[in-house]
Amino acid sequence: MSKTRPHLLKDEEGEPIQEALRPEVSQRVILNDTTNRNSTDFTRMIVEITPNIDCVFNLGDDTVVAKSGEDFFVPADVPKLVNVGENTRIAGQAYISGETGILFVSELD
């Protein structure tokens, strides 16, 4: 599946504006003691993720899993830009056992 590459926004002189991406698709992943993943394949290459609790995430296909202590850590309420490349899904898991939260995922264009 081919993905949409980000479009650069330009100022009045036609110069690209750095770090200016607009949200196009929004998804959520439930964070708890088990691995959960987004249900719809990514259509964009850049996503912004923001968890409301400390979590770990991993990228892959529709079988990807995230494992606390092994995968990428993201602290609560800190947005992170991620280039997902050709990966189609993101999996998340709560970092602290027993916590429940949401990983907000916005595909950017």
C-alpha cells in the first residue's frame, strides 16, 4: 500500500514552513496491561502520538505488539512525531501495570 507523503506548507514567498503539518486522520488506541493496536491502516507517513498515561509503543503490521520494558517509551501528555515509514499499525501498552489510558494518534499531512 502506498502512503501519502507530507506536503510542505509555504509562506507568502513560496518558502517551506518548517514543522508545519496538518492533521488528516485521527485514531485512538486503548492502553492497559495488554497490547492493543489501531484498527485502521495508516495512510500517511508521519503520525503524532500523545498518550494520557506513560506507555510504550511499537510499529509494524496488523500483528504488531508492544511490550513494556522492551519497546519505545513515551511519557504521559507529551506529543511525539513518528515517521512510520511503510509500517501500517501502531501498538501500545501501559508502562505501569494496572493503569488504563488512551494513545491518541493523528496522521499528519
